[in-house]
Amino acid sequence: AQAQSQRRVDDLGEERRGLAEEYRTVLREIEGLEAYNRQLERQLRLQGEEIAILDRSIAQATTVDRQILPLMLRMVSALEQFVALDLPFLPRERAERLQFVQEAIDRVDVTVAEKFRQVLEAYLIELEFGRTIEAYTGTVDVGGQKLEVDFLRVGRIGLYYQTLDGTQSARWDAAGKRWEALPASDRNPIREAIRVARKLTAPNLLTLPLPTAGGAS
């Protein structure tokens, strides 16, 4: 009986030690879960703050989009008026560029940033015209007759043409909105300026007939 009692005591002691170890294991798991929960709560809080920031950014971006679209439309309208009042050089190219920008603004699959970039690029191209000299071939209507000519643009201060055979030359009269025939003495200077614009000869001092403020040569 004593031996059996001792065995029961030993078994109960072993069971107690097992339960104590299991209890300590459960406590460690609980501590780990609590730490994990605290980390999750912190991450959720930070994510909530980021979501709030994104919501504000989206709201601000929407406001900017609503404000920048009318601005771009005004810029394109102003550029169209400027081109209409400017010297009539490269009319098709400039009209197509303006149409392309307008169509880009109307498209829903183009970002606002890309639309604004297109508008600025059109402005930069027009700005560059004022600092360059250019020659190109085209046609002009003279008295109902289509003539193939070489056009010469000198910045925005002068626009000329000369027929391919060099027998006729003219200057655009901005005040009268018409071509003004030039005398034979101006043909060689215009021919030389065309060669310079095409980089066929070295740059040199150009002596071209320019309009004065009053519209005369």
C-alpha cells in the first residue's frame, strides 16, 4: 500500500510538473501573440494614416485637374490667336500641331501631365521660330496663279518668297496682310539669305528689305 501510494505521489508530481511546463509554454505563446497584436495594431494605424494622406492627395489632384484643364484650354486658344495674327509661315504644320494638342486635351486616355507637356511643347516650338532663320519650298497664290517658290523666314521680323527661277521676289506686308512685290535689286540678297538658311553657304551679313513701324521699307 505504501509503495502504491508513493507511486501515485510520484505520478501526481510528474503530472504537476508537466502541467506547470505546459502553463509556462502557454504564457509564452500568449506574450508572443500580444506582442504580435501590438505590432499589427501599429501597422494598421500607420496604414490608416497613409490611406488618409492618399485620400487627401487624390482630392487635391482632382482639384488641380479641374483647375488645370481650363488653363490649358485658354493657353491653346491664345496660341491659336497668336498664330492667326503671326506671319503666315508653315501654315499647315502649325495648324496640325494645334489640332494635335487640342485632340490630346480632349482624350480621356492621356494623363493631365502629358496634356500639359504637349501644350508647353507647342509654345516652345513657336518661341523657337522667333530665334531662327529658315528656308523651305512651297506654293503661293499670286493673282490666282499657283507659283512654286522658296520661302524665307527671318525670325518673326520678315517673311519672303522667291520663285524657283529667281525672277520674282516678294515680302509679306503684315499691315496689309498681303504679299508685296520687291524690285529686282532685292533678288540676290534674298537668294543669298536662302542659301544661308539652308546652310549651303557660310553665315554672312544679310541685307534684306525690312518693314518699318509705318509699314514702308
